[in-house]
Amino acid sequence: MSEPARTNVIAFGAHPDDVEIFAGGTVCSLVQHGYRVGIVDLTEGELGSRGSRELRSKESAAATEIMGVAFRENLGLSDGHIENSLGNRNLIIEVLRRHRPDILLIPAAECRHPDHGAASTLISEAAFYSGLRKIIVSTGPADTSRSERAWRPAHILHYMQSIPFEPTVVVDVSFVWEQRMNAVLAYHSQVFDPTYEKGHDEPETFVSNPGFVKWIEARARAFGYRIGAEYGEPFLYRHGPLGTSDIVRFLGQDSP
Ligand SMILES: [Zn+2]
């Protein structure tokens, strides 16, 4: 059996539009840089007040196409009930061992939506346990199953959702901003879309309010400004410290 390509980055989301909304520019920029990037959604967002499971799945496929990621998977966990259970951790461990990512982009530990914080804890713990070789998650033969080989991602970055934090890293996403917003706007049932509004009588949500997309843009402009870019996406590095033997190479590559 040939080895699947190693993955540079996996972005995890609790719901199908989370990655696009909160880390979409970073995902698009990584793809443009030529890295192998995948997205893994924990749930299908079936509890969402707008749209349906089927519609959200179609919208997610359209957004995935726009971003050009190498793969996207959905673990089918229960929306509104993301449990930090052995079974759920093992599902994530299987994904990590199969794709062997170096870096994870995951939700912030705290958010107004409890699923996001729950997802953050679940993924962080699974990433750790994935590195323990005595944890076996598959039933396949040991000599052929990649999911039985321990793998721990080297780094985890948390993207910012509704509760702000002082970021450790801001990624310049200016050159992919239009592409990134097109991926967000592919979720016609979730973000404000006058055409969708005309045909549906559904309640307004935090995300479907016309101000939401403006808020996402304003925040990206604000963080971008701090690093000298037009648009930036903030991340928190909580699992540090980062090590280096050469601080000039580590910090100085972007000096003017
Ligand atoms: Zn969400």
C-alpha cells in the first residue's frame, strides 16, 4: 500500500462554516503557497437555525472548491453535543494518524458558542493522545494500518472566534482576501444573502445579521494593520514555548 501524502496543515471546525469564517484566509494562503492542507469538520451543523443538513453540505462543498484544499472530511459528531469522549477522541486520532499533519488550526478555547470550546478541548486532547503509540484506534492488521502508528502534530494554533484574545501570530491574508470571502459567502443559508432571505422565512442569527461579515472584515483589517498588512487573521499559540537556535532566522526574515 502506498503511503498517502503527508499533510502540512489540518484546519478543524466544530461546524461546516467555522474554518471559512475564522481561518479561511490562512487556509487559502497556505494552499496558494503550495502546502497540502485539509479541513475536518466535527459536525454537520444540523442544529443550525437556518438551512438544513443537506443544504449546508452543498454549501460546504462549494466553499471547499473555492479554497482548493486537498481534502475535507466530516466526522459526523452530534451538533450541540460535542463530547470529549474516548470514541470521539479516537475518531480524531484516526484522522491525525492517517494524514500526519505538522500543524493544526483549531477553535479558541473560549467562545460564546459552547460547541467551539468543547471542540477545542476535544481536538487538543486527541492530538496529544495521538502521539502515544500504545493507543490503538483501528481494528485493521497492525502492519498495514496507518491509523495504528502514533503521530502528534508539532504545533497547534487556535483561531479567534467570538471572544477576542491578544494573538501570538497574525497571518497576512491580504492576497487571498477576495477568495476567502467568496468561500464564506458560499454559505448562502448562514451569512446574509438578500436572495436567500427572499425565499426563506428563517430567524436572523449572530452570523446571518448583515453586520457579521462587516465585523469579520473590520477585525481582519484591525489585526492586519498591526503587522503592516491590509488584512490579517489572529491566532493564539498556547502550547509553547517555541524553540529556536537562531533568533535572527526565526524573527528577522520579514525585516524591511
Ligand atoms: Zn461554529
